[in-house]
Amino acid sequence: MAAHQKALTRPVAALAALLAVLAAAPHRQTAPAAARGVARIISLVPAVTEMIYEIGAGPRVVAVSSYDTYPPEVKRLPNVGALLDPNVERILSLKPDLVVVYGSQTDLKQQLARAGIGVFDYRHAGLGGVTATVRALGARTGDAARAEDLAARIDRGIEAIRRKVHDRPKPRTLLVFGRERMALRGIYASGGTGFMDDMLTAAGGANVFAEVKMEAVQASTEQILAKRPDVIVETRAANSAFAVGERDAELNVWKVLGAIPAVRSNRVYFLFDDRIVIPGPRVVEGTEALARTLHPDVFK
């Protein structure tokens, strides 16, 4: 396989696969529903891991996925695989009371059910799904009061950003979360549904792919030229940032599309920020980072 075909980093490729296979739908819970006995928790979902710690249940986490990096405490915990490669044997050996899984992990859920282990079934959705998940998680772990407080703070924070940029012009924005290094190939952008689209809208941008009701769009350069974005924002996890010295070269890659307004006006930005790509408790901070990029004059 040619080198350029391997250029998507593992975290970016995983995010692209995740957005492609998970439907935008609310989570659901599976038995047992009672919070009693939830003393040992394993989370395969980084967004939910962050929620668990934020509502005060972090000390009960005994293992996390191989993609978990926040909060820092999780780096000391065993990892048990992720969406595509859960280590079932290791999960069972840790004797959890509750395992947070993705909705698409059907085989894993069946194995856990046979072992009598509770499951919290997570699916991506929009920003409303973030707070709905927080509340449901708190009910499941016995931390409902703190979960309600967290959900309310997220709602207030997002609404405050919306108000701040409400009267500003909404630049047509291409929000890219993956592409091959040093090339305009393998471009994945936010479609018109899901948490990234919601964050972009709340931040005062207009998604150029708003009419495509999917979380992820594999965009060609021809499509991007046709959409004529005013702004291009590339985002991805912080550990997928370009190496030192590559940033200018990566910006130059976009100059091939010099006919579009974003490139002509030098409004191509790189935001390597977990808070934008992980729909957890820090989505308010991620949304503000987008808003500051789109409307810097508002946040002076």
C-alpha cells in the first residue's frame, strides 16, 4: 500500500469509522437498571469516561479504552481495547458491574449479558444527546444530582455562546476532521447532523454540508470547490496534531483550491483539540474554541 494511503492517523481513522457506523440516535440502557451494586465500571467510550469522572464516579472506573486520555487519571488504568477491538477476556477478568459500550458492539453486549454484567449502551447524537447521556448515566450510577448539575451547566454554556454570536454573520464553514497528510485526499467533513454540526451552528457558523443529513461526509475537492466555504476549520484529536515544522506545509496543501474564499482570504485554521471531537462534558469549551475562530472580534 502506498504511503499516502496510510496517512490518516489511527485516531482520525477510528473517528471516521465511528461516525460512519453509528447512527445518530439516543442511547439506551440494558439490564440491570438499578444503580445498586455499580462499584466497578469499565468504559470503552472516551466521551462517557469523561462524564463518569465529572459526575464523581471516577474512583469506580477500573479500566478504559485504548483511546482514553482524559482526565489524566485514566492513563494509569488498564486499557481493554476499543470500538473495533474490545478485549473481552480482559474485560471479564476485571469483574465489572457495568460496562459502557457503543451501540454497534452487538457481539460484546451479548457476551456481557451472558456473563450477567450490566451494560450502558451509548450512541452518538447531537449536543442534546450529550446532556441526555449525562443524565441517564447519573441515574444508572447513582449520581443523578451531580449529573443533573453537569447537564444544566452544559446547556447554559452552549446557550451563552449562541447568544454571544447571534447577531454576527454566519460564515459558510467546512469543518474537516480527517484527511491524508500532505494531500487533499481522504477528506472527512461534518455533515448536517450530529454533535459537530450542532457545535458549529452554536458557534455561529453555517455548515456547507448542512443539507447532507449524515454525521460524516467524505468530501472530494470538486465538492469543496462547489461549496465555496468562507472558512475551513480542520480539527482532530490533540495527539494527531501535525509534527513540528509541518504546519505551514499542511496549510500550503489547501492553496491548490485558491479559487475558494477561505483560501483566498487565508481563513484556513487548524484546531487540534479533543474538546471538539469528543462529545463529552467539555463540549462547551470546544464550541467556544470554534466560535473564537469564526468570530475573533466578539471574543477580544
